[in-house]
Amino acid sequence: MSEDIKQAVTFLSKTETECPVCGNKFKKEEMMTGSGRLNAGDLTVELRRLYIPSKKYGEVHPLIYYIMTCPQCYYSASSSDFSDIKPQLIMKLKETTKERISSVESVFGAIDFMAKRTLIGGIASYYLALMTLDSFSKDMSPTIKGGIYSLRSAWLCNDLHAKYPSENYDYMADIFYRKAAFYYIKAIEGEQNGSEGMGGAKNLGPDLDKNYGYDGVLYIGAYLQYKYATDENEEDRKVSLANAKRIVARIFGMGKASKNKPAAILDNAKSLFDKIKNELKE
């Protein structure tokens, strides 16, 4: 299926990147951000920044360029992580090359990662990055990165669903949302018990325009558990809601310290807390 979206103007980086897994050299596609290409719109309750399309450049999707993908072996990671991989993991990633290629093609079909990045290519790159995170050590904070990548994938799937409502991208978005809920809650638990911190994630986003830090992680984790955590019965739902309530309460329950937090965090957290509290009462 062709994807009839108008791409923002992009360019290929001047320097080549060498894949640490297979040695292939390629140039990363970058997005130009000046001259009115990025017209910031609303901020959603999921802390996603929307952008207003312009007549000259059309729709803009900055998220689709975040992950680098080797067009030969499909090894994928963020620009900051791509070359920062321990030697003992390279062999593991070499051995799973066919698995990565087969997996992404079974879901998205054949994708040319040498061509200009599209929404589908962007989602596929995050999908591959999620597969790669299993090979990262805990000091690189793979769990919270898994949450962020899953959440962004869900956003991009919803963008595709708006364009192609009969192609089941909303179903795919729901799967990514549930994966994000799992990763976020696991990342919060890891930070609390010391099993895995978040210091290896340089930007906790969840979007690219602003880093909401640990407060953002707490809010998104509680929000996703409230909205998307799967519960088999009413008692399980109560447990999930109670956990989400405890998580979100930490954001605005710290007295004067909470006054310095962004309004987007405080307002959304208070609204979420009230929704959870009301459902627990019912």
C-alpha cells in the first residue's frame, strides 16, 4: 500500500554511520526544522506534542526520524545508543539478523530503509528498536526506553489509523499502548527497588519537544495503567487502579515542591487522580 503523506523536507547526514553489527555504512535521514516546518499545536493528555500542517511542507512527523536502522541487518537504536553497544552483544545481534528481518516483514511487509522515512517505516524502526533493547545492559535503561518507544509507536499507529481507518492500525496502536503500560510500570518498579535506574535514558520525553523527566514517567505510567492495563476481573482492576493512584499521587503530593512542576504535569495528574478515585468509589 502506498502512503500518501507529504513529507517534511529532509536531508542525509554528511557523514556515514557504520553499523556496529554488520559493518554496513549508511547515511541517516535528518529532518530540517526551520522555516516554519514545525508549527507547534496542542499538547495531548499523553504529553504528545501535535503539529499543525503547513501549506508548504504539509504534515510533519518528527518522531519517525528518531530511530536509526541499518538497512542491511535491521539493527535499530536511537542515535545516541546506536554505536554504544558492548562487544559481547554484537555476536548475539548478528545471530538474530534473520529473525529481525523476518519479524518486521511479517508485520509491515517489505520496507526499504534506504528510502525516505514514512509513517510505516517509522513505526517499523521503533518495532525493531524494541527487539534490540533485549540485548542492552541495565545501565542503558532499556525498560523505560521500551516504554517510550512503545508509546510513540502507538501514537504513530493512531496517525495511520486516521488516514486508513479500515486497515486496523487502531488495533496495532492498542497493542503498543499495552506494551507501553507494561514497560512503564516495570521501569518505575526498577527505579524504586534499585534493580534498574533510568539514568541511561538521556531524555525521558515522552515526546521530543520537552523532557518531563521522572514526573513525566510517573504520570504516563499511572495514566497507561488506568487506561490500558489488562485486568481479568474486578478485583484485579481495583489492584491496578490502587497502584496507579499511588503512583500519580507522588507527583502533586509533595507540598511546596510540587509548585515548581510544569502545569501540564500537575493539571493532568490531578485530573487523572480524580478519575481513578471516582472509579474506585464506584
